[in-house]
Amino acid sequence: EPEVTQTPSHQVTQMGQEVILRCVPISNHLYFYWYRQILGQKVEFLVSFYNNEISEKSEIFDDQFSVERPDGSNFTLKIRSTKLEDSAMYFCADLGQGNTEAFFGQGTRLTVV
Amino acid sequence: SQQGEEDPQALSIQEGENATMNCSYKTSINNLQWYRQNSGRGLVHLILIRSNEREKHSGRLRVTLDTSKKSSSLLITASRAADTASYFCATDYNTDKLIFGTGTRLQVFP
């Protein structure tokens, strides 16, 4: 079964540092997403990406966040200057065309200290 | 906020019992999906039900959708300890993204 792969599984970073979270989506899928889940809380939409550009972003996705698909396969989320409150699980997801399920990666647990 | 609500927030049952979780949403949808999340792990897709469908089954799972009430339910029959997890509904609200509900934490005691 195809799967979405995220790396690293866990990242610890100092406050103010930049982090890049990586995702390898399913190869023929078109829509890519990042979600965030603060420990024990709800899964929150951050951003959607289609045709190599952001199609929608939430109010959480401020200027500190950016997404890229640098080489046509990997899909990255960059947090420019991390804050303590950025500590969360970050999930990458993708979606094929049509009315289908979203496939989620296993997540990256980001801990900002 | 478009976020749906789920109830109950937490549910504890014994193995062998059935577990029912409910999800309500706000506006029209193309589909509604249910996901499972073991503690600290990723989201696993369970079942998708389209807006023109009323009921779907997958193994021990049964999902219903009532678009007039903007609600869905997930029934897990003959529950097992391994079903212990959080369960989320997610809706698309006729967009290309999923909005997740608040989740139900299910604990199944052996």
C-alpha cells in the first residue's frame, strides 16, 4: 500500500532556530497538506499546496512558516524561528484526485526548548 | 470556525461491548471521513462516506451519515482492547482540505 513518509520522526530544537520538516508524498497525488497537533489537542490545518503553490493557509500559518516542493518529490515545511508554542506533532498528508481519502504520514514530533 | 464537534469526548467500555461515537458538522460536505490515532502516533484512515451515502461498513466498523442533521456516527462492534485510541471525524466542507473534529478518546478494558 502506498504511504506518506515523514522525516525526522522526532526533532528537538532550540527556540529561535530554524527547522525543516520533510515529507515524501505518494507519487501521483496532487494535493499536499500540513497539519499540526499540539499534544492531546485537536488536529489543526496549516496549509494546502497544489500545483506547486499554496492554495490555502490557516491563520496559524504566519510569516514564520513556509512550504516548498524543492525537487518535485519532497514536500517541506520550514519554521523560520521556532517558538516554544510550535512544539507539536506535524503531519504531512496528501490526496489524489477526486473524492478520496487523505493519506497521512506518521508525523514529526517537534520539541522546542 | 468550521470545526466539527464529537461526542462523547471520552468513552470507556469493556471488551466485547459496542462503542458509538458521534460527529456533528457545520455546513455542506462532499464527504466525511473517520480516522484513528493511537497515542502519539499518526492518523490512520478508517472509512470515507460520501454525502450521497447513508451507511457504510468495513469489518467491525459501521458509519452512518445524516446530512439533514449534519451528523455522522461511528460504531465499533465487539470492541477489543486493541481498539483503544482516539477517533476523529474529518469533513471537507466542499473544499480541498479536511477539517478535523475534536475527537473521542476510546478506552477498551480487557
